[in-house]
Amino acid sequence: MKIILNIACLVLVFTVPVFSLMQPQGGEIAVIVNKGNPITSLSVSEIKLYYLRKLKKRWPGINKNIRPVDRKNKCSEQDSFYSQILGMSSTEVETYFMNKQLQNAERPQDKFSSDSEVINFVGQEPGAIGFINVRSLTAEVKEKIKVVNIL
């Protein structure tokens, strides 16, 4: 019995830190759009539909092309967004956007290296939708963009 209890304790000691590493640093991601976008909030399913341009290619109310914004390199925010929102792997996301480009001549997602680059682009591009770590949401940043969901 003591052996089973010791093994269970060891399993917990080694698995809890692994699971905590699966969350982005800071714990949450913010989904953001341009400040001029009339959308005030989006559900997870709506984010997926807009980001992948499944129902519409243009934002209602402003009639601007939807411009998905992504990260150039793999990061915890991207992993969380892909799994929690899109329900896809990074390979599936890349394949999806390549197929849309080949089949419909749609632009692929715009890619940036950091949260600050994503924020700057979303702040300047009326049709942009992207994701950042919530720790990047300073008062100055909130003046440039609009948060439509926090995960």
C-alpha cells in the first residue's frame, strides 16, 4: 500500500509542473481587433469563424476584409489559440490557409514575431483579428486595439 501511495505522489510531483507549462506564460491570451471595428465581443466559435473566414470574408459594419494575424514562430500563445479556439494543430492551420490561397486566391494570415508587432498591425489595420498574451495589455495598448475575448 505504501508503495502505491509513494508512486502516486511521484506521479503528481512530476505531472503538475508539466501541465502548468502547457498554459501560455501569464495564463491567458487576449483576442484583439482594430479599435474601429464595431464588434464588441466574440464567442470562441465566432472567433474561429471570423479568423478562418468561414462565413464571411469582410467584417460587418465596416465592410473591411478580415485579416487574420498570427505569429511567425511557434509560441505558447499560438499553441493555445490553435488548440482552444481553432481546434487545429499548427500543420492543419498552415494547410488550411495554403488551400484557401490556392483555391480562392485569399491572402494567408499576416505573421509577426512578437505581441508588440501584432498590436501595432491590428491597431493600424481595420480588418485585423489577432491574439496576444494578456500581460501585453497595458493602458497604452488598450488605446490602440479592442479586446473581444480573453481565454
